[in-house]
Amino acid sequence: MKNLNILQTFSMALILSSCANTYNPLDDYTQLDRVAILETPDPDSTMIFPEEIVANGQYLVGLLGCGSCHTNGALVGAPVPNQLLAGSNIGIAYSNPLAVRNPGIVYPGNLTPDMETGIGSWSIGQIVTMVQSGLDNHNSQTIPVMPWPSYANITNDDAYSIAVYLKSLTPVRHLVPDNVSPRQPATAPFVHFGVYQSNEQLR
């Protein structure tokens, strides 16, 4: 009986030792408190769009939480006030970084009508198409990190209101990093599902 107890104690020690040395992939990540709700910027008063349509678009953009991804710093809980809806320098991993060391990453774009870094060159119709089907102004399909599948049934009038509101904003010049394909190294920070941020030093 005594030998059995010794054996059991030894086995338990081996198990505990093994557990203590187990690799935890989340050791390379920090849990974050992201900002879920942000105020929407007011439209530029010099823009000539019907006030009621702009107001409805502003309401919908706030309701859909567009700013929580498309505002710089919001993904890590520190939104930059003068960059509301102007895109994010922090990306979102869309492939599993626990399975692939370098996940694919999307950097949310600038939704203000800046001609060079935002959607200033987009037509109202192109923005409506993006909202409803995820096709950009070059007719390329975006991945569902931008949750267009959830917006596919939005009414044409509501999609139009969103487009008009975005086109009515004051342009903010802010160039976001390029998206990163899976297995390619990132050169800018990113989060995984908006909850964990990599601690690995970027190269």
C-alpha cells in the first residue's frame, strides 16, 4: 500500500510538471478591453445632402458599430478622437494565429471622403454595393471581417443613407497599412477577434 501511494504521488508530480511546461499559445497575446460603442462624427455642414437622409445614415453607422473597427485605436480600447471612421493602424487577424504563426490581417479602411486615403473617389452607388455585397470600388470581394453578409438584407434606402452620410463627413487624411496575407509577417500591430493582441515584437 505504501509503495502504491508513493507511485501515485510520483505520477501526480509528473502530470503536474508536464502541465506546468505545456505551451500556451495565448502567452504571446494580451487580453484587451476594446471600445464597442463610439460616437459618430457630425457631417460637414458645407456638404449638400438632404438632412434627413444624412441623419438616418449617421444613426445607422452608429447602430452598426462601424467606428469600433474603422477608428484608429478603438480595437485596443484607445480611440483617437480626431480619427473617427478614418481607418485603423491596428489590424484584425482573419485566420487562426494559434494554428498559423503569421495570420492573415485586415486593416480597416478610412471611411471618410478623403480623395487619397479614404472613399473620396467612390460613388454613392459603389458604397451602397460595398455595404450590401462586400464588393469594393474595383469589384473585388472583401472577406467577411467586414460583416457585409450580415448587411446583405439591409434596405436600399438604408444603404443609401449610410453612403450619403459617409460622403458628407469632413475628409480625414489617414493612410492605413496594407492588408497582410496568411503566413506573411505583419509590419503593424493587429488583434485576434478584437480581444487578444500579439506581444511578439514586430519585425
